[in-house]
Amino acid sequence: KYSVFAILGDGEMQEGSIWEALMAGGHYRVGNLCGILDYNKIQENGPVSEILALEPLAEKLRTFNWEVVEADGHNFTDLKRAFDCFPTVSGKPLFIIAHTVKGKGISFMENNPAWHGKAPGEKDLKVALDELV
């Protein structure tokens, strides 16, 4: 009777335990489960596609018996549309692929894997905050 949400990163999607959970969720038709992927296509060591490609991701998830909705992860209206699909009437779990840009809005961080898991110093923080305003 509870809704369960799991937020995932695209680098994390390369792990075997994630795919085991995806298989189990689809197999058992866990209709109260919603997976949300921050799909910026960059991980700590570079592009996801060069390290261990996930595509065709939506097709794979559907094969595992998940409902799949893709959305612009920076657009609240599009995200709401995706979340409005949950809970599904099909009894399947829902997976939202939220397409995003790593470091969006900060010129020196956008699509730059060097900023994965790294906090900005005072100077960079000031520049970043100025760019976001």
C-alpha cells in the first residue's frame, strides 16, 4: 500500500545488483515501485557510453517488464507528466528516464566529468552561484 521511489545514477546502472533488482521488480509486478534515473550520460571516469554502454536502455527495461517514461529532467512540467504515470494501472513498476545535463547552468561544470563528486572551492562557488542567478 506504500509507494517506493528509487533514484539512480547512470554509472550506478552498470552494476549487476541494479539489474537483479530490475528483473525482480518486473517479474513480481511490483506496481508500487518507481525508478528514477538521472541520465546525464557522464560518470566519474568519462562518458557512460565509453565505459559500459546502457543503450538501448528503455528497450531493456521494457523487456524486464517495466513501464518506461522518458522526460526532460530539467523541465518540471515534463517531470510531472512522467510522475503522473505512477502508480500505473498495469501493475508493472514504472521507470522514469530523466534526461539531464551534468552541472547544468554552470559553464565550467556542464558535461565535465572532473566535477563528479567534487565540491567547488570559494572562487569556483562564487562563479557558479553568479551563473545560476
